[in-house]
Amino acid sequence: VYMALPSEGVISTEKFACILINLCLCYYFTAKAMHLVLKETLHQTTTFTHHNLWKVALTLCMEFLVELTFFCYSGACYYEQAYNVPITLFDAFYFVTISFGTIGYGDIVPACSYSKAISILIAFTSITCLSVMLSSFFSAGTKKR
């Protein structure tokens, strides 16, 4: 995905469609991996220690952050007015991280329907990811006792 994105300028519609399909597949497989981790944790807590579970949880959260960053950046490359300011890849990561943490400073604001849909996806992902990972971590600790 990163290789298909230009450093500056607008990307073509075909490239944008391929990037979106690739990112949707990555997002789906990451969500599926989170589901499998949760299922494994709830059924066989002997295979996961708290140390291993934190590694898996942080890895999955970082994967979601990277995928959502590329969603934002590819949208900003395709839609020139996707956000209130032109954003770089680092700005997209900053926006996703601040939104994922439900802080939302308001310095980067979605301006078109695509960027608003991605912001909604960030909100749902952050709430789901953080609550599922924390609940699986606490349930693994409870079952171990």
C-alpha cells in the first residue's frame, strides 16, 4: 500500500480503488486475528500468559493504527479537500492516534464524506479494540486464579 501512494500529488481512481480493497482486506484479517486471539484466550487461558497477551494486544492495536493511517492518507491523496488542512503521512498517523485514543484535539478535521466515514471507523475500532483486549486480559487473569 505504501509503495502505491505518492509522496505528493493526487493518485488515480484505479490506484485508489486497489488501495482501498487492499486496506479493507488487511482490516478484515486484523479483525479476524483479534477475534481468534479473544476466542483462544477465553477457551484456553493456559496458553496465554499476561506477558504474551499484552504483546498480542499491542501488536493488534498497532496494526489497526497503521491500517487506519493508510486509510486516512490515501483518502487525503485522492480527495484534495478530505481534511481541513493538507496532511502528510505523519499527520495522518497523528490524527488516527489522537482519534483512536478518543482525545480529538480538533486541529485536523474531516471535511468530506470519505474522511468522515473513516473517522467513524476509527471511533468504532478504538472502542471495540480497547474494550475487547482489556476484557480478554482481565478474564485471562480471573480464570487463572
